[in-house]
Amino acid sequence: LNSFIYFIGAARDSNNKQIGVFVKFNTNGDTLWQKIYRDTLEDIIPQMVTASVDGGFLITGFFQNWVNHTQPCLLIKTDINGNELWRKRLHKTTNPNVSDGKAIVQDSASKKIVLTGYQYLNGNNIHERILILDSLGNILSNPYYANSAGAVIRDLIQTKDKKFVLSGATYDGQTIGGYNLHKAYVVKLDIDSPTNPIWKVEIDKLTLNNSAHCIRELDNGDILVAGDLDTAGIMNKVDHILTRIIKIGSNGI
């Protein structure tokens, strides 16, 4: 961004607490500034930072409370120099209170924020977390695109036509040795009508480990999705986990 490199992550302080660390580098690797985000009761674990439409930054990840064993989703808004302006805990109102922010993008026109990741709905049911927020982090919509067994969203982008594409893994009711089988999946949505996806693609055969981790849009509007594929019992490969890239047309084919 503007010939600089920005890093977001977590580190342990002298009190053995996890704190959020946001660093700006130049292209020579020199640190230009470093910001720290703390909480008196909870660890702060940032996982992604993106530019906001006003020139600042939006940070997502999760809080970790080791006293009551809750993990609310994290949202921090900063100015252009990484100074915190406000923060939100985005979580379910009932236990288990576990939610994780993996990716975040702000719409340049409406200033709405799209935040994705996963949450525990009940027991061991890990489900996708998709939040449509206003510019102050208030929840407007919480759509679902996977089946009832659950899902995890790994990445999110805004395309040139101002729509959004997300990718991850969607689980299935079938199991092997007690483990859920799942497919990679990709969804394109309109931020103004998030409950009705433009298209949804489930990729490859049902396997133990099959996920779409990263998305990029090509100049012609096609989508590249990169991830992994478990080939055990399917392709009779010695290497059971392969890296793969899939190309999807702008129409979802």
C-alpha cells in the first residue's frame, strides 16, 4: 500500500499476555512505526488488516478470555498512523461465545464493512461467520451460505464490479473415523442483498481436507482460488495433500 508494508499479528508482553502488534515498514525493511493494542482482561489476537475508505485501517481477529473461556470476534478501527479510534467485540449473545475474524474488506461506495471467519454454533459445530457491518462496526446482516453442518471462511475480496467473493471449506454430514468430510467452496455476493448469493461453487470431491485459502481477481474478471486437496483414496497418490489452483469465470463456472 503506497510503497509501504504493513504487518499485523500478536506478541507476548512481560506479563505473558498476548497483545496486538501493528507495524509499518518501508521497502528496505525499516520500521517506521509500531502500535500495540491491549486489553486488561483478554488477549488480543489480530489476524488481518486492511485499508479503510477514509485512509485508516480495519483490523480483525479475536479476543481470548482465559477466565470464562470465551473468544469474541475482534474489530479495531485506526487512523492512518495506526492509532486506535474504536474497537468492537462481535459475538453471539449465548454460549459458546466463540467467533474468529479471518478477513475484512470495506466497500468504497457504501462504507459498509464485510467481515468473515468462523464461529462455534453449538458443541463442535464450527460454522461460517459472515458479518455485514456499517462503518461504525454495527451488525446489519449475518447471512449463511454453507450447509447446516458448518464451514470456515479463509479469504475475502471485493471484485471490480463492487461485489464480494469469499472462499473456504464447507463441511458435510458424512464422516471418516469421526472426522467431518468437506469441500472447498466459493461464494459471490452483493453487499445490498447478502442473503441471496449471486453464485455459489462447491469445488472437488468430498474429502477429509479440501479448502480454498486465497482468492485473487484477474484483469478480465475471472477468479483464481488457491488451496489444498486431500487425495487419499481418490487419486491413489503417495502425497495425500496437494496444493492446487482453480480458475472460476466471473459467472461462477
